[in-house]
Amino acid sequence: NAGVMQNPRHLVRRRGQEARLRCSPMKGHSHVYWYRQLPEEGLKFMVYLQKENIIDESGMPKERFSAEFPKEGPSILRIQQVVRGDSAAYFCASSPPSRGAKNIQYFGAGTRLSVL
Amino acid sequence: AQTVTQSQPEMSVQEAETVTLSCTYDTSESDYYLFWYKQPPSRQMILVIRQEAYKQQNATENRFSVNFQKAAKSFSLKISDSQLGDAAMYFCAYRSAEAGTASKLTFGTGTRLQVTL
């Protein structure tokens, strides 16, 4: 059973370009979470999605950032017109649909975004 | 809003010895979960151990155990018989279990654990 797959592992963009980060959840998981980790800091929640729905986007910057989790295919975190401050590691996690003790989030290896 | 505090930026332990990493949290909720995640240099976040707040018994996973003090809002991680492979960043995390709340994790700032020979 493959784990959470994120690609690319490393992404380099110039200021003003767009960044697309992809996340394929574990098999059987229908919940996806995105977190951002700045250097030497902990992970900060960005957005929580279920298939075709955004459940909680309270951690998403209001501009330039968007996320989707379509019925088919991976979840996408999209950053438009990137700036240097967007440089960070972006982690995706997935969990099964059940609440309670079984709702454990399993993480991918992250995408490190570098903005030149 | 919930907050998680890890007051030890770095810790060091000799191989085969025991080390305890501290974590405190602040919440007004009564039902929640607490986690310790490990992040080695590969950056992969690995779940080490979890605790359900309604359970009084401290969780254990092989060499890893927690000291959960609900009244004090404290959740420390004890690593026994430390191994070189335990060297990593360790993050404490909180998740609400209240009905109607989203399932996001709130993380502390981490403790970097070094294991020496």
C-alpha cells in the first residue's frame, strides 16, 4: 500500500511564476491536508479538503494560493505569482474518512519550493 | 485557538540512555488527541505515538512512551535506550476531537534531538 505521494520533491521557480504542487493520498483516504513549513519552524496548517470540497481553508493566504481535490486525480496546491517569502517545504497529509481515534494523518515527504 | 509549546529547541542524549522531550498545550476543549511526530533529515514526517485525552493510561510504543498530564496540559515524550536512528526533529501536535470541528493538526516548533556515541 503506497504512502502519500508528493511531487515534485524539489521545485524551483522565479518570482512571478506559478507553482503547482501535487499530492496523491494513500489508497482509501478521502481527506487531504496541506501544511507549510518555513525553515527552522513547525508545520502550519493551510487547508483541509475532501473530494471536490474545501472543508477548512482558515490557514490559506487570501491571495495567490488555491487548492483543489478533484473527483479524479491528485490534490493540487497552486501558488500564483510566487514571491521569495513562499520558499518553504509544503507537506501533504491524508487520512481515512472516519473521525475519532482512527483519523490519523499520514504525511508525504514534502515538496521544497525555492523561489529565486 | 489552541497552541502547542515546545520549550527545548535542542536536546542531546547518549546512545542507550533515556531522554524526555517536553510539550505543553493550551486548549479550552475537553476532547482532543495529542501526537508526537518525528522528522529525520529526509524531512518525512513519521508518527511516533498518539494519546487520546479521554484515556488516563499513558500511551507506549516500544521504546517510546508519553507522560500525559491532562490537568497540567502537559504531554512529554520519553525515549528509552536511545539509538542513533532516533536523531531527528520531534514535533508535538494537537488535534481537536470535538464534534463539528475540522481535523487540522496544530504543531509546536520542534525539538532537535542529537544522539551521541
